[in-house]
Amino acid sequence: MNAVGTPPNIKQRQLLRIAQVKEKLAEKYARLAKTVSSKVRRRIYLNRVKKYTLQANNARILAGQ
């Protein structure tokens, strides 16, 4: 509930859920990047980490507006 006493709107909850999912994906690929031996595959995983982290941050920013 916010200050007025109404539940947070659905869009905000959806955006926060998206942020959680993206952060979980970023964690998954960060772990994979540590264990993989191929430099190319590691770079791909790290780029995915960067992408998902950025998407999660953007979703959190949008949810706050």
C-alpha cells in the first residue's frame, strides 16, 4: 500500500517482477561466465549479464515513476 492507502498499480508490480526476472537471469549468466572455458562464450555471457542488468535497472526506474 502506498501513502494514500491504495495498492500499488498493476503496471508497477509487473515492472518490478520483470526486474526480478532479469536480475535472476543476469546472476545465472554471471555464474556461467565464471565456469566456461571458451573466451568467446564467456564474452557472450558477460554481454548478456550487461543487457539483463540494464533492463532490470530500467524496469525499476519505470516502476518508480
